Amino acid sequence: MDRDRTPHRPNGHFGPALRELRLERGLSLSALARRTHYSKGYLSKIETGGKPVNADVARRCDEALDAGGALLALLPPQPAVGSARPPGDGDEAAHCPYPGLSAYGTEDVGRFFGRGRAVADLVERLGRRAGKGPLAVVAPSGAGKSSLLRAGLLPALAGGPYGHWPVAVCTPTARPLDSLAHALAHATGAAPVAPGEQAPPSARAAALVVSLRVSEGDDEDGAPHTGCVLVVDQFEETFTLCDDEAERRSFIAALTGLAATGGALVVLGIRADVTGRCLEYPALVPVISDGLFALGAMSPDELRECIVRPAMEEGTELEPGLVEVLLRDLGTADAAGHPAGAAPPGGDPGALPLLAHALMATWRQRTGHTMTVAGYLAAGGIHGSVATAAEALFTALSPAEQLAARRLLLRLVRVGEDNEQSRRPRGTADLLDGLPDAAAARTALDAFVAARLLTVGTDHVEIVHEALLRAWPRLRTWIHAARADLLLHQQLASSAREWEREDRDPALLHRGTRLAAAREWAAGPGRRDGELGPVETDFLAASAHEEDLRRTLVRRRARQQRTGLVVLAVLLVLAVLAGGVAVEQRLGADRQRATALSQAMAARSAQLATGRPEAAMLLAEAAYRTAPTTEARSALLSTQANAFAGRLTGHTAAVNAVVFSPDGRLLASAGSDRTVRLWDVAAGAAAGVLAGHRGPVRSVAFSPDGRLLASASTDGTVRLWSVPERRTVTVLTDHQGPVRAVAFAPDGRTLASAGADGTVRLWDAATGRREAVLTGHTDEVLALAYRPGGRLLASAGADRTVRLWDPRTRRSRAVLRDHSGDVLALAFSPDGRTLASGGADRTVRLRDVATLRRTATLAGHDDDVNGLSFGPGGHTVDSAGGDGTVIRWDVHTHLPVETLTGHTDYVLSVAVAAHGDLLATAGFDRTVVLWDLRRSTLDTAPVTEVWKAAYDPAGRTLASAGGDGTVRVWDMARHTPAYTLTGHSGPVYDVAFSPDGQLLASAGADRTVRLWDPRTRRSRAVLRGHDGAVFALAFSPDGRTLATGGSDRTVRLWDTATGRTTATLTGHTDFVNCLAFSSDGRLLASGSDDLTLRLWRPATGSRAAVLTGHTGSVRGVVFAPDGRTLASSGNDGTVRLWDAPGGRPAGVLTSHTGSVRGVAWSPDGRTLASSGNDRTVRLWDPSARSLTATLTGHARAAWSVTFSPDGATVASAGNDGTIRLWDPDVRHRTAVLCRLAGPSDALRWRHLLPGYDWPGACGSGR
């Protein structure tokens, strides 16, 4: 008889039965994998019980092994499997091979792929580090540190020489010593021998080290172990959550002690941005210097593995092309091998949680056993899946539940002083305590937990990953709006906890301005996002009580002084004095309260500056009126950094499009209120309303001569309007549905329109006759743009394509399939060489029109890109986003130049005036915002670092030294480039005009100094002599001598008439960075990397003095106008004042955080300005040695600062490619601010700034 064909019914569960039957049939796992089309690894896990079996696997195995249904009979009852799977299915969560925003755990080792090389390197590094101290695994947030440690390192160690060592895993939390104690106790099975909680942290830490040694012995299975593997994940919580400095230091001491004795292998997972904090603790310095393991971005091959392998192990396939789409959206090399923008080979190293969530969402959208591109796009893609899921969940909640969700989520966020935010775990009871609607809060909490956006432990709740804080625009907006209140609450809570730890020591209570600010917050609207806990309530009450007692004691003492006197005259005198004291006390209290309120208002103004410019301006002005504090003056003057130039209101629904007339005098806006509105740009006022459409107007365009205006509407028509007459000329009715876009050809003869019918139609603009219908799109056409010259027309739409047409032949030239979502916007550069497209995939893509090759992908928006516009010259392209921002991009570097935030909702359109100084944006918030790009900023194009800037003696022009090797000269009346001088072969580091304005000198990295004639704009001479880069130069007051200094450590003096060296001054032992002549020319000061200032006598070339005091390189030096005081700035973060004749220190000004690069004196000597790496310009009163204002606005370091000759402007130059112009006059700035902010009556004030009392009209007297 042949082989037994009787159905075999082995005993046991499916896995063992499958293995038994496979071996009986003589098949290997590889052979069974080929027959079933499931991977060998996946089938192996089913046999060992590591993976559950589904009906499809059981059926295929039953057929392949000819089991006659025996294997199917062992399958547990299964729900029917359809082609679509609901996202919330519980079985889905159990079997999904991707973790979403959660980290992989030790139980996920079978689906953790792509980090094999990193795991091997980490194990090897850890072995070499044993007994020497902790090993720090450092990477940005979202790079996969936790997954590497838990699902990579720990399983790898289990299979090696440390396999018998117990493993302890902890996160620091707010009580790191407790967390460490519990983790060690759980790992070793023995309670730590530690003193009680009341013991000092140092004693508790020492006891933990001892307890580990005591616990060393045998494991439960008898295998000896000699230590413990300790993984401290999210070590940054030591700084972000623990506010007890003593416990923090003791925790660090415990970790280093455990690692140094060899009793433990200690691994710290540290977020990259907090490594600087680690260096503040001596015990961690060797960890960062010698024990650092940097986890970088995954390579494209590693990313492929982590995408494909988990699905394969689960028996799921990926549709061809899906991996390529994922890699492209991650920012890795594209299909053609061209780099996607400036991304590294593996893309953004912090994008792994977004990738995992997108994969989880795509897996839930799979068709059968295949993950598809369509499913990926439906889920929202890499950058949209988290936001899509969170937004869908939020909008499904009731209004009460939405309010509760906002409060819950904000309670789970910790904000930092540096504008960063992180997760903040909270106890469940603590999280829900004090919320007005407990039922709604519980429902919202359960919904976010079910969606795996929040995680719940045994005693705490936390946001699943910090990626949610960045990826969900709504949450990001909440955090931004509530940042000041959250920060104040955190500071209050921290103080309250310290007070509680110290047995409620009265010395730790708030008083004065801190108490006033805390009480104002507790009584104001900001408290709704953070209810006071019991300890905080007691702390605030105790602080208020202590303040009342202090004031009572003051009053009692005053009374006691009066009652002991018997002589009437003395009593009278004392009464008068006592009354004066009381008045002074009352006035002092009022001043103190006003100061605190002013400071709080100023801080809030700074928070509002990004997003609500009018509110920020009005609040800054009111803060200064309340009390002229340094903070209020800083906030008021810093409003100059905002390009906001006014808001146009009148539309009663969303404004969908905006466009300037060719001459820039008129602006047209199209609204969902069925109107087109015209605006006088100069006056900022309405200039007409064009009504006639019966549906929302979606697009608008001026003819090249500005006499016609075309508008497109969802009513299916295109209307042509006479601009001078403000009337309809023609109505074009041929589209079979809504019309989405219109564009005039550059010659004005043809009008193109596009609509929901998928067509592009060409019209004779003069007669209104249809000339052609262009077909090819398979869905709505949403955008149109003519190339300058008119030989090419681009269209884009919901079919995710951009099509290029020849308007003459009416034929398609090319189809560009590049975007992964609807393409919503198009724009050609002014020279026609570049085409920009933007869309629902949240990117702007740039293409070379000649080759059709993509040259860049610009990713920065968190929502759809709705509009695009190039600036004059084509150096910048502006994108309007659904995230409420407009990003100005540098076309050459592909980096953002500036982000404009002035709308409270989606930005739907952006337009740049022909002359380039004005930009208009249209928003869903029913407004049009104007931005003046040149009012207070000079932008280099292409963007390049600006090292120095200098005014000519008349103040008419400003010269700047550029990192691109050019000297730019700016017209200061127009704030535009006047001309550019070229000749240097490297970066230019310094520029200076001669006192008579007849010469302009520049110094560069090419070892030369060049003299230019500003009138002819030609080179007069090239001075060679330095043996290295020339960093500094200065003209003598009579203009006859030029001093230069550089990397050759010398100062050289040149005769400006002959160009010859007259002296070489030596003495510095390192680079010479800065130079300055005294006003009488008798002294020359030089500053160096050797930490000294040297004073020289130029007439003789001799040294007058050496000034020491700086503890870092000297970066700037300047004499006061009277020549007696010298100011210097340095890398030590200080500005130092010196008595020049005596060569003695005269004062130290400290406020900058980081290197101070520039320093300048005002012409009248009353103000000193400094600039630094902290991105600020600071103004000082040198006589009082006090800070008067901090000006913020630079995006990066501010490298130099200078005053205009009349002292009316401070110009600061930075490596962000800008020169910012500041008006230091508070009165003048207030007048400008009040005009820009608009009316400030009580009604508008309450609308813009609820919770603040109306202080009166903007600019009214104090």
C-alpha cells in the first residue's frame, strides 16, 4: 500500500501538530515555505508558538501537507476575514507587525529588524566599557534608542556571556532613586538594602550600590552571576522631570558607582539634545567623552529591512512600489538616485516613530494579505498618518470630551525654557483631578488609550511618544498657545515640591514679583489647563499668608514707633514720617505689582509673536505702559522682527486666493463669500467689491496690463472684470462643474481655466471664445501656471500629477508623477528655469524645467501646501500651508529663510509683489495679511552668512561682508541691494568705510585686504602681506592708516594712499579677531583668541598695555566716542568695560548666553549694543552697567552689530543670512506699532486678549 492517505490527526496545538506532520512528510521548513508562499521564519514561529496562526496559513499548510483537513480542525474559531479591516479591531493590535508610536520591547525581538549592525557594535562596545563606567547611547528623539536597547541589546546579551546576569530596566521619572531601587529589586529578586525615604539622597544612592553587591549570587536555576545588566532608558527625564538637584546628583553617582565597580553593565539611553546638560555633572563628563555610542540614521538598506521583514514574518506582502514611496517620503535617495533635498542617506533620523505609525496604519488598510500604496496614502503617509489618526479621533469626540482631551493632553506635556517640549507622565488620579467633567475626561482618556496615542501603566499615564507632540498640528498649536501658562505652572509646582521636601521651610516661599505672577496665573484663564494640586495650593496660600504677615509686621513696627513718644511735636513729626512710610510702602507695593504684571505681559507678548502679531504688539505696548521694565522694552522693540504689515478684513468667509496687480498698487482677493475684493495696497484699505458669482470664488488672476481680472468659481463660471470700471465684461460658461483655477498667458491674449471636470480650457481673453480643451487629467485640475514667455503651461490636480502643455500645439509635453497626494499649487520661477509644485503630501518639489529632473524636495509644513509664489530673481519660493504658516525657502540651499505666522487657520494662498518688498497671504480665517519683507530686514540672496556690516559716514549705504566672498552694498533709503563687489576668493570677514567715505575696505579668507572706490564701484588696491586669513580691519580717524589683523597673529598698519605696510605689530599668541582706533587716533586696540586685549600706539608701533580678564576668545572691541572707555566682547559670554588711559577694568556686563560676537557704541555714547550666538542683540546703559533691552529676531547667531551715524538705527548681521535693522527709540516704535496693530478699543482688546484688562487705547499716556 502507498503512503497512508488517512487524515492524520496529531494531538496538541496547531504548532506542534504542524511540525510533527511536516517531519512525517519529510519536508524542510524551506520546502514548506515555498509551497505555502509564507516565509520560513514565519512558519518556524508558528511551530514554536511564537506566532498565532490564521485561517489562510492553516489552509495552505493543510493543502501542502495533504492533511485532509486535520490541521484546519485544530484551528481555533476565526472571525471572517474581508478585504477591509477596521482600524480599532483588537485582533489587529495583537497581530500588527509594527508598533506604531510605541517602542519595540523585548517581546518584539522577532519583528525588530534593520539594526543588526548597530546591535553588534553596541554589544562589542559595552564589553569594552565594562568596569569603566556607564555607556551612553545618544540619538535624537525618534531615532529608535528605546527599541535598540529593549528589542536589540537585551536579547543579544541574553545569548552571550552575560546571559545569566539579571536585567533591570528603568526610566528615571520624577523620583529616579525610587525607580532605580524598584528596578533592581525586581531584577535581583531581593529588596534593596536602603534607608527610608527620609534619608538623604546620597545615603539612599550608596545603599543601592551596596544592595546590588549583596544580591550577587546564584540565579533561580543555579547558574552563578557576578553582576547585573542595568538599562536606564530615557535618561533625559533625570533633567526634565526630576527637580530635586540632590536626588539628581545622587542618582548619577549611583549609576556611575554601579558601573565603575564592575558590579553592573550600565547603559544610558540619552536624547541628543540633553548631552550638554550631562556635561554640567563631573561624573558624566567621562561618560560623554569616553563612553558615548552615537546612534545615527538608518541606511536605505536597513530601512528596507525594517519595513519589509516584519510584514514577511507575519505573512503579509508589500505591493511593488510601496517601499520606494516610503523611502522617498522619508527623505532618502529617490528612485533615480538623486538626493532628496539635503537629507542624509537615511533621511531624518528622528522619523522612525512616524514611519512605524504609517506602517501600522497601512497594515490596517491592507487588501487581503497585501499592504498597498493606496492604503498608505489613505492613511496619510509618513508625515500625516499620526495627525490623521489623532485628528479623526479628536473630531469624533463630543464638544465636552474635546475640551477634556485638550486639558488632559496639556497636563501630559512639559515645556522647557528653550522652546522644547517633552512628555510628562502623570498618575491617573492626578491627571483627572480637578477636571470639571469627569465623565467626559474619562471617555476622552479611554479613546486616546484605545488608539494607542496614550499609554497607561499600573500607576501612570503618558503620551506614547514625543513624535506626537511634533506631528499633530492641533496639539502643537495648543502647546504653543499655552506655553507661558504651562511654564509658569511648572515653576510653581517645582517650587512647591521643594518646599514640601524641606518640611515646608518658609524661606522657600514665593514673594514679591514671583508671588504676584503666580497669583495672577492662578486667578486667570491660563489655570484651566493645569489645576493646582494640594501641595501647590498650600504653597501658594502659605506664600500669600507669609506676605500678609510680612506686611502686617511692617505696619506694626510703624505703629510701635509712634506710640512710645510723648511730645506732641515729636508725635507730629513721627506721624508725618510714618504716613510717608505707609505711602511709600503702598506705592512700593503698587510698583512691585505693576512690575510683575509688566513682566508677565511681556513674556506673553513674546509667546504671541508667532501666530498672533497684533495681539503681541498691543500686549507689548501695554506692558511697557504698565511699567517700563527691561522685559517690556525688549518685547516692544522686538516686535520689529515681525514682518507683519497689516490685516485686511471684509470677507465674510474663507479667503481662497490673493494676487497683486502687475504694478503692485492693487491687490485682489477671492473668497468663499462669493466675492472678489480689491484693495489699495499703499493705504491698506478696500478699493472695491466685485459681486456676481453664485458660489465660492476659488482663484483670481490679473492680466499682464492690469486692466482685466479673471475669477473662477464653484458655480462653474469664469468671469472677466474690467478693473478700472469694476464691472463684469464676460462670463465664460463651458466647464462641466466647479472651476478651480485661472491664469493669463504672459502676452495677455489667452486665458487658461481648469476645473473639477478634469479639463484645462483655453480662451481668447478679448472675445471670450473657447480656443481649446486640454484633456489628460483623470481627476479635478486644481492649479495652473504659465511659464514666463508663454511657451509652456503647467497644470496639476487631484490625480497627483503635474502636466506640461505646449499652448501653441495644445499637446502634452510631459506628465510628472512625483507627489503622493493631490497637487494643489504651481509656480514658475521668473527666469522660467524652475517649476515648483506643492500639495497634500505637505512638500514643495522643485524641478529643472529643461531636464524635468527634480532638484529638491522641501519639507517643513505639517499640513497641505496650498499656494506657491516665487520672489523676484527667483532666489526664494514662498509656500502657504494648512498649518497656518508661510515658509520662505532659499531656492539654492533648499533651506527655510523665514517662517511667517499671522493667520489663525489654514493659509490658502500667497502672492509676492513685483518689486519684491511686499507679500500677501490669504487665510481660512477670512483675512488677508500683508507682510513687509524689507521694512526691518535685509536678506541676502542666495542666502549666505553675513559676518560684518558697516555704515558709510553719511548713513546712506551699508556694506556687508558675506560668506560667499562678496561685499554687498545696500541702499538704506530703499532697503535694497545697490551693488555687489566681487574679487575675494573666499569668505569676507570684515568691511569698513574710511572716515571721508572715499574708500571701502574688505578683509577675507584669501589673505588679502581690498580697497574699493564706492563711487566707481571698482577695486583701488589689493593689500597682500598677511600669511593667513584676515579677520579684522579699522581705519584711523584721519583715514590715512588702515589696521588689519588675522590668523597670522599680527596686526599690520597700511598707508591707504600708497597701499604699503608701515608697521607690523607682534605680541598676540593666537588669531587677531578685532580692531578699533580711539577717537583721537592715539591708541589702537586689538582682541585675540589668546584671551587678551592689547593697546598699541600706532604712531610708534609700540605696545601701551595688555588687558586681561576675558576667559574666552576676544571677539569684539570698540572705543567710546570720548575715547576714554573701551568695550570688549568675548566667547566667555561677557562684555567688559575698560579705562583705556589707565588700562584697568571698569565693569563687566553679563546677560548673554554663549559667545558675544559684536559690540558697538552709539554716537552719543549713552548706549552700548552687543550681539551674540544666543541670537540676540542687547542694549546696555554703560553708565549704570545695566541691561535696557534684549532684541530677538535672528534665526541664528548674530555676529556683528553697529549703529547708524545718527544713532537712529542699530544694524545686526548674522549667519542666518540677514541684516536686521532696529529702531531703539521706544516712542517712535510705539507709534509704528499702534498703526500696524490697528484699532485697540475695549471690544477688540477683549477679542484679542481675553483675560487681560483693557489698558486704554494703544499709545495713550501712562
